[in-house]
Amino acid sequence: MLGTVVAVLSLPTLREGNNRSIEREAIKALRTIEKAQRTFRKNDSEGDGIEDFGTLAELGRAGLIGPDLASGVLRGFRIEVLPAQADATTLWTGVANRTEMHSGRSFVINQRGVIHYAWGETISIDAHHGVLPPGVNRMERRAEERF
């Protein structure tokens, strides 16, 4: 009986720990994408003579991210990355949206390299201008590192 009570009481703690773990993976994935974007642009990785940012698929084809990340599927998240249509040489946005919105935060990053988040909602990408959507909260770098 006591074991059952302890197990039931520890469920929220286990869920919280699991949530933090998969959120940490999403943040790490966005940081990997940020680094890949800089390399993709600097090296003109698609070889078209234009130093622009790439899509998730292009980053994968260039070998800058692994096939798992390039698939856009990450445990508990759906990843999307788009260069801005208005200016793909200077603007891009990437999101890690929760597949189950009630269970935590979604994250967004752009060319500025600052991660923002939203609780319990899908974050949309502005494919044209690459600007962050309203209502997202800035994640301080030291909070991200402690995470």
C-alpha cells in the first residue's frame, strides 16, 4: 500500500522530469540548427552562388544536421525551419512545436540566435518576413543553460 502511494505521488515529478528532458532536446536541436544555418550560408552549401539560409531538408542534404533532425520529428516535437521569402540571405526562423500542446512549451529561434517559447500553443512561422510571432517569451541564455 505504501509503495502504491509513493508511486502515485511521484508521478507528477516523473512527468515534469520527462517534460524537461524532451524540452532540453528541443532546445539543443534548435541550437544545432542555428549552427548549421551559419555554416550553410557561409559556405554556400547548396552551391548556387547565393549565401542564403536553408530549409531543414537542405541542411540535412548538406550533411550539417543528422537525418533524424532533418526528418523534422523529434521526441515530443515537430521541427520546422524556413528561410524568409523576403530575404533568405539574412532571415530564417525555426520552430520546435509540441505534438501534444497541453504538456508544455514550444520553442522558436531565428537568425538572431535567441530562443523564445510559448506555453501550450503552436508557434507559427512567418515564412515571408521571418519575424517572431507576438506573444512568445524570451528565454534567457543562462536559464537555457541551467535547463
